[in-house]
Amino acid sequence: MKKTLLLFLSLFSCGNTFYQNIDNISKSFKDKPYINNPLGENKGIDKDPLYRYDAFDCLTYVETMLALSLTKNEEDFKKILTKIRYKDGEVLFENRNHFVNPDWIENNKEYITDITEILSNTLLNIKPDEIKLTLDKKTWFKQNHNIDVKIKPQETKLNYISLDNILLNKDKFITGINKPIIITLVINNPKLKEQIGTDLDISHIGFIIPTEKTLILRHASLTQKKVVDVDFFEYLNGLKKYPIYIGINFLEIKS
């Protein structure tokens, strides 16, 4: 583990900006295989390791890259990744940020901030769209993991920019996003509650990397079974055939 960490830390350059280092680190993991839910607590319900570099799903890829970008040594990496993945940094299955909204976003305000409304206002001169739902963690924990938790249903909301508004304003997003950011894919799927016990508003997460001509989505892809770079706008265009995908939420990484 230590040799691996030192290898990737060598990709950092004191002459680079924080965001250039994020690009370099995340790029170095391209083609690593996709494995669903590869991290756990190393004990209890989920005995998967607390950290690993050889395989990812979409969320653990973003979490690990974010932790590495904020890392000075191995001990820092472990602490930061634990803080990112667990409420108050307490390693417990029930404390894990299972739900990107609101848990993962709310509990990581030290590292990220939602800029969806800012982008919608400045690039499109309109208010963002908003999705509201009821998150039923109690039923989700019981139905999927046979765990009883005393959590009341929670009303949530999330800003997003529709796929159409992004695709119709491609050039504005290319010029308006000039550093790596995190994006989440917003969904509206009425069938989820029956399937998993609760509604959800986010189904995927990854990085947007700006280039001179376009925006690249760098993510751990379930369909391609590995970490890949794809054209962000081509990716969104491919989603339009599926009505459950409604838009994108944008998260700035704090330097």
C-alpha cells in the first residue's frame, strides 16, 4: 500500500495547481476495473477493505481520487478517505454516506460545494430545476441489509440543470467550466422505491475535466467495466433515450 501511495504522490508537482494535480492523479487510474461496492468496513456487515487502489465503483473512485488529491502521506490519506466516506469519520456501516444526496454532499462540505445554481444563473441566466423526494433510510436499511435503524423519513431536494439545457448550451459550459469538478447524474425513477425501499435522486458520480475543445467525463463506468474518459456531451446525449435521467448536479472541489 505504501509503495502504491508514494507512486501516485510522485505524480504531484509543486509547480502544478491543485486542480492540475487532481487531473494527473485521476488520469493515472484509467482502465482500472469496475467492481460494485469494493470498499467496506473490513469487518461486520461489509468486510471489504477500507481502501484499495486496484478497483472502483463510481463513488469509491471519486472518493479515493479526492482523498489522494488532499493527501501529504499515507496516514493523511487514510484519515481523509475515512472522513469523506463516513459521517464524523466514524467507521461504521450505519454511518457510511450511502446516499449521495443528502448524506455525501452534506457531510463533505469541507471538500465540496454545490455550484449548480451558480452555473445555471451565470451560464444560462435561468434558475436551476429542482427535484424533491422522501428518503426512507429506515426501510432501505431493513429491506437491503436487515438492519433496524431509528430514522424518520427525510424530505430532500436537489438542484440540477436538465440534459437538454446543457446540450443546447454546450459552448457555454465548455468556456464556463475551467477546472476539474464533480458531477452527479440526477434521476427520477418511480420504480426504485418498490425495488430498494426508498426513492433516490442520484444514480452516478464522476469528474468533469476541461480540455481546449470539450469537457471530459472521467468516471468508473458500469457499462464499460473500468475507469474511462468519455466526451461529456456525447455521454449526456446517449442518456436522453432513457426518461429516468433528467439532469446534472455540479459540485466544486475546494482547493
